[in-house]
Amino acid sequence: MGVTDLSSSRASVTHDILWGPHQFHIPVMGTGFTIDTPLRVGRYGISSVISLVDDQLIEQIRQRYCETEGEPYHPIKDTDDDPRAHRITAYLDLVHGLLNRQVKALQSTPFKAGSEITRYFELLPDCPLRTAYQNMLAETDSSRRATMENALRARAVPGRIDVNIMTKLDSPTYQGRNRRPPLYNDAMAALRGFARSKLSTGVVFSAGMNPALYTYTSEFPDFHPDQQGHIHKQIILKVSDYRSAFVQGKFLARRGLWVSEFRIESGLNCGGHAFPTQGLLVGPVLDEFRVRRDELRTAIYKTLCDSCNTRSTPPPVPPPPIRVTYQGGIGTAEEHGQLIRYYELDGTGWGTPFLLCPEVTNVDENLLDRLSKARGNDVFLSDASPLNIPFWNLRNSDSEQARELRIQQNRPGSACPKNHALTNTEFTEEPICIASRAYQARKLEQLEKQSLPPEIKEFERQKILSKSCICHDLGGSVLRRNAIDATTTPAICPGPNLAGFSRIFQLEELIGHIYGRLSVLADTHRSHVLIQELRLYLQYLRRQIELASHNLIDTAPRYFEEFRDNLYQGIEYYRNVARDLIGDSCDRFLEELKTAAGELESLVIRHTTPAMAGTQPRL
């Protein structure tokens, strides 16, 4: 093979530099589990996402890395004029510099067994870059091999350091007792911190639209595409359906901004906060993106061009690309490959399995042991989040045990040390968190004075007591693992697919598993990710019907009708595409699909409301 054949097309090289050479990314997990993942695996071309929720935690980790890496550390105190933004910028710049240093060191290592650069290429999926590496190994002419090695070194690019901002987590901040202007709110300051950093990567906006935050984004030139379509800082939207992508994409385009990636996430089959749809299954959602992808890009580009004309700035030509990826519950190489192939995805996200890999994420030994032994209902969809969004939780985490102990000691609620979820003004002028001791004491006292049936009163009581200080506790594991704070009570938020992974893994094992070079599954009879999501929605619907039937929630019958109809339509869709989507193993898929359809029909018949009686279609 000639040296000139070593590189693939210019488009492929550009893609590697911008998005990394791997087919998967590691999504944000909690506030601390992926806080330094770029410094753990970024040098191997693996992209990951850092949460920007907890700037105090970010500052603590910055101090630790400055100490261990010999970098100067100047503390950014609360009295600083813009402490949250400055802490985030300082940390991201530190990670950026340290990762570049790691990559240069990796590029200088020899191509021999066990070296860093050899590990880089051995971890790659089957792709032109890996083929070029294998051709280099097979080359016997020393001069030609040296030339090929040098070409490969230049292509050993780092993974991306993306960041995540929960758009709804935009609490006000205070200087003393004075409330600061909205530009200092949590999400606004986090965006400003990223915008001022040296990174040329992306911000993941999750948890829905925040018009004020999106408009503020347009004030930073780095987020606007230039005339050639290059964007210094990209926008990545986490969405659950096509309509959300369309609406948010056009909203941003009207402000001169371009969405570089739509990151589709299952409403239920994911870790952390869950955003259940009304029974919209991910298969039909992905199919709509596949079929209407060009339409989506064209519509957003037209809006962007109109915006550019209004502002008398030239639009990018041609329209910048849009990536579409999926994350949530993927557990096998077959699923990974099927989803990419059939839905024409640009990649997938793998989260929960990496919580079991100490090389990648920050999980302290105590919690790691519990996580590896978790079975069945140990991971449950809880009401722990003070944002009133369902939250996947580990039943025996330190955080849950501490919450229960406080209740037993008649001191429910948290001290609220971080103040990132200040949303309630029911009892106070300044917002407080509903997981705080200050709120729960008042709310429980109010509840006791109400004349309610005992079962409703107990339900409301448990709803109050279920809230946890996840703002602080989700960073507890990284503090404990780095010996910064041994008193913390860590929380952890794995997805339900943890059940398929039951031990601690090395990086090579999990990446080999993703790419089909080996299997690390504990359960070899694992149902397909699409079937698992369907079952989660059946469980969720069953629970909502039960709560409504006992008057514990007030939900209109129409909600259940639409939920049920969406599930029926999703099941019918899977039946029609199973052969093409699943391939050789579709017989089992169809059998499990039939079972799920029976469960849905039985569920609706048994728990139907008068308005729904006799209306359900048959499968």
C-alpha cells in the first residue's frame, strides 16, 4: 500500500478532527461522574460530556488537578464579580490544556505493544483509520513504515470535551442577600463560562427549551457559523422527538444559530433524569428523523438564511451538516450496529456501563461495589429530584440511606449546600429547594393541618419526603474518590440497563463490547433495547393508571387514550420493520413484541376508565 493511500477522504479526516474517530460518545452522568472523563480517555479519541451544574465541585476538581499536574492554582471565590462563569472557564481551559499535553505525549510514544499510541489505534472501530494502522503494522519496508507511522501520529486526535447545561436549571444567584440580575442565573453563567473558554467543541442543551438562554447564546460570536459553515462552538440539542427538534432548531436559527447535532434520548430508558413521552417509542421517533432529515435541515437552513439577511450578514454556503445520534439503554454491539445502519445515525451514546469502569468515570469504591451487585429493582424510577422530574436512582446508595436516616431522626430534608434548584416560593420570598429542610418542615406541617383521606395524605407525605439533595450528592463520589471530602453521601443515577452488566470492567473490555470484538453481558438472554423501552413504558403507564384510579393524581382520560394509542402504533411499527431492522434474531423480537402487546391490551381492559371502555384497537 502506498503512503498516499493511508488517509481517507478529506471529509473523513475533517470528521475525525471535529467529532473524533469513534462511533460512540460518553454522555453526561450526574454532576461529577464524567467531570474529568476527558482527562481519563479523551487522549484515545473518545468524546465525553462534562456537567456544568456544580461550579463549586468544578472548582474543587480544578484545584486537585492543578496540584497533581504542577499547574498554578488561583482560587476563584464567591466574592468574585462572576464566580460561576469564571470557575467554569478556568476549569475547561485547564482540561483543554492538559488533554492537549496528553495527546502530544501519546503521539510521541513508539508503536509497540502496550504503548499509548498503540492503545489508541487498537481501541478504534473498524474504519479507514484502523485499516491504515493495520496496513502500517504489515509494512516490512522500514522507511515506508516510518513514513506511515508519522502520518498516523498526526491523525491520533483527541475526543471532544463537550459540556452539558440543563436549560431548566436556571436558579437565581445572590450576592449577600441581593439577588443578582438574570444574566448571573445558573444556566446563563454556565453558558458564559463555556463561551469564554478555549474549547472548540459543543454545548449540549438538555431538559427542553429555555428561550432566554437560547437568545443569550446568540450574543457570542463563536456560536454563529461563518460563511464556510465552520462553527467554533457548536450547539447540540438533546431531544425526545422530531417536533421538539424542529421547533427548537428553527427558534435558534432565527437568532443566527445552527444546531450541529440532535442527540435523541429515550424518554425512559436512560440514566439520570427521565423525561417520559406520552408513549412515543424511540423506533418510530428515529424513523421520522431518518425520513425527514433533509426536510429538517432545509427548513432550519432557510430560517437561518432569513435571519442572516435581516442582519445583513452572509449565510453559510453550503448549509452546515447536522448530525443525528441516539442514546439510552443500548447494551450490545448488535443493537449499536442495527440502530446506526437502519436509522442512518452518526453515532450512539453509551452511559451506564461506563459507571462500572473506574478508568472512565468517578465512582468511589464503596458505591462501585454496590453498583456492580445491583439487581432487579435496585435501580428504580424515583421522585428524588427536586425538579419534580422522574429520576433513576440506586436504592441502597449513600444518599438514599442518609435521606431515610434523616426521616427516622425526625429531621427530613437537606441542608441545601449548593442552591442550584431554588424553585419554590410557597413559604418564602426568596426561592428555596423542595428537597431542603427549610421547605419540607413547612410543607409537612401544612399537610398535617389538611383534612384528607389517610391514603392521600400518606401519598403526599411520601412525595414530600422523597426529594433528595442530588445537586450536592451527585458530586459526592468524585469528592470521596479524590479524598476531598470523606463525609459526603454520594448519589448515583444509572439507567435500568445496568441489570445487564454485573462487574467492574476495563476500558478495553467495554469498547470491545461496543464494537463486537467480545461480549461482557451478564445476561445472555437480554431483550432488545427497543423491547426494553417498550416494557418500561408499559410499567410507567400501569403505575399512572393505578395512581389515577386511587385519585392520587388528577389525569384526564384523554391522556391515557393517547398514551395507549401511541404504544399500539409503536408496536405495529416494530412488527412491520422487524425483519429489516433486527435481522436474523427478529423471531425472538417479534415473540416478545407479541407478549408486550398482550400486556398492553390486558392493562387497558383491566384498568380502563369509562371514557376508554371499548375503544382500544386489537393487535
